[in-house]
Amino acid sequence: MNIWHITGGNRLEGAISVQGAKNAVLPIMAASVATGAETELDGVPDLRDVEATLRILRHLGCTAERTGTHVYIDSRDICRCDVPHTLMRELRSSVIFLGAILARCGEASLSLPGGCELGPRPVDLHLEALRTLGARVTERGGDIVCKAGALRGAPIVLPFPSVGATENAMLCALVAEGETVIHNAAREPEIVDLQTYLRALGAQVSGAGTSTITVSGMRPRAHVHHTILPDRIAASTLLCACAASGGDILLENVHPSHFLTVLDSLSEAGCDIITQSNAVRLRSDGSLIAPRPIVTRPYPGFPTDAQPPLMAACLKARGTTVFTENIFTGRYRHVEELRRLGADVTIAGRVAYISGVETLTGAVLTAGDLRGGAALIIAALAAEGESVIYDEQLIERGYDHLDRALGALGASVRFERRA
């Protein structure tokens, strides 16, 4: 159990470097087992999900070591093709190991993943993509067993541009005979980062960042070095915190083009934003106006992970802000906690209406998921008095010492970890 003690009212000021991307590093670490090689990763954030991934790699027989923001993985001596439930339940995105292990071992066995419960995230798209390549998939209760004698390249048409299904298809296709073309592929920057890593590993893959990705095998290399791209959701969270609290911050080590929809909404809300190729500056007086309606969509649309932080930033915005959540049905779990601070939020199905209030007041809150927990922190920073947030180590899944980052910018945050 972690406890956050936050006293609102402080402006945020200063410059800070943004962490490496959680949603990029996890699939890349999983991809390291697709072939026997040594991988060195830089810019790896200190996250619970990263530690969980390291434990899975070690279980498989890999050497997996971390020193600061550097991770070393040696997958040459992999000796297992299963991931037990005790490890799977720690990590929502652990299903990405399915394609990588299948490519390496010819079979893979794992259980349904854990992590934040945001509503249904069926693995059907993943499994159907693997079946298209020739894998035999058996489901027994909560366990999934995949076997493949000879995988063959094929056209894969995803009914939805699922990030995880796109990644699993890319990894499994590495060893398939012939060419695989993934249609309606996810276009997220993290997919591009995976492609960059795979190319360095010797893969023949192209098209990441578009809706059509082509994979035509690989010539494995013995060693690869890769730097993880910056985290667009962590950057968005810090910007939303400054927008809500007021202040003037400079984020370094970012790609503003990766979260333009968030920047547009914050600009519409009254923030002054200046972007450079690898930095963004935001100035806010804390007095916001409701931006135009926000609708979450697959990239390049507004990211679902940035919806809770932006909602928190809009709680005191003049007018009514409207959010439509199209990705996860359980993405509004933080709303009831926001109401404890005095927020005026109404939910109607997938739509949330936020009527701006003049004042938020500190309260005792409980984080129910990763991004919702970040939203509670932002709202507490904009509230009067002290808030206490109880957090079952959820926020640490995706943010690298968020308390230190906010504290360095002048926020009054005290973080307490209890056994």
C-alpha cells in the first residue's frame, strides 16, 4: 500500500526530463526472447511493470539485469516456454509474450493477464492473428496454449487496430515462412519503436506508424542496443498537472508530435504552449475554460490513457467539458473519487459531463487504476487543503517516481510506502 499526502495550491515551475515510455519498453523487452541475442536498452523507466517483465524473462531462463535506466537481457539460454499465472497476473500487457515465445520455441503457454481492470480486453484478436499464421490455439479455462509446427506468412486483417494484437502478430511473423501483411494495424508511436528495435535485431519489417505493416522474416543479430522513446502519457500527465495548478514548466526529452491531441485540448482550455522538436513548454494561470468535446480513439486520435488526467485538469474549467470514452468501458472508475473533492461530474454511458466548479477541497481518496490514480493526484494538486490518496501500488506501474517529478516542480507531495 502506498499513501500520497498532497497539499494543493502550489504553482508548478521548472524544467524536467520525461521518462522512457512504459508502453514501448514492455513489448520490446518481451520481443527480446524472439531470437537468441543480447539486448541493451537505455532510457528504461523505473516501474513496477518493468520489474514484473524482468521476472518473467528470468523465469524463461534469460539473464535480465537492471542498472538505473539501463537494462541488459541475454535470451540465448531460454529454457522455458510457459509463463505461470503468478507472474501473468502482475502485468496486464504480459500477453505480448505469447507471440515472442511462440516465435522462439514453437509453442507457448500462459494464462490470461492481470493488471488494471478497465473492462473487457479480450485476447481474441491476438489469438486469431496467430491462428492465421498457422498456430494451433487451445484455451482451457484461463490458460492459453499455442503450438506451431511451421508458421506461414499470411494477410492478417484486424477488426480493430489493437496495439497488443498488432505487436503479437509482428513478433510471431518474424519466423513465419514468406510475407505477412497486417492490415488495420495500430499506428501508435510505440509500434514504431518496436519496429526500430526489431530492425536492429535483424528483422525485415516495415510500415509501422501506418495501418499496414509488412513482416518478411529476419536474419538474427547477436547484439542490439536501443534507446526507449519518451513517454507521451507521462508528458501529458505533467502538463495536465501544471494546467490545473497553474505554473510554467518545460518538459525535455519529449516528442510533442506524439501527443498533439492533448496539446490541442490544453491550448483550447487556455494554456499557453510552445513546442520544439524535443521539448514543450506550458504556462497556465490555473483558470481554465472548457475545451471542445474530447473523444478517445486509437492513435492518432485522443489517447484513452490521457483522458483521466485531462478530466482532472478540467474540473474547475469554466463551462462544461464533455468526454466520450470509446476504448475502455471501465475508464471512469476515478469519477466517484473526484466527486469527493467537490467535482461536478455526470456519467451517461460512455459520456462524461464535467461542469466546472470554483473550488475543490482536499479529501481522502483511493486509486482504482493507474491513470485514474494520476487523475486523483492532479485534482488534489488543484484542491484547497490536504488530500490523502491510498494506492495499491497502481501508480508505480506506469510512472517513474511521480512524487519526485512533481516535487521537483514545486508541488507539495509526500509519498509513503507501507508494507
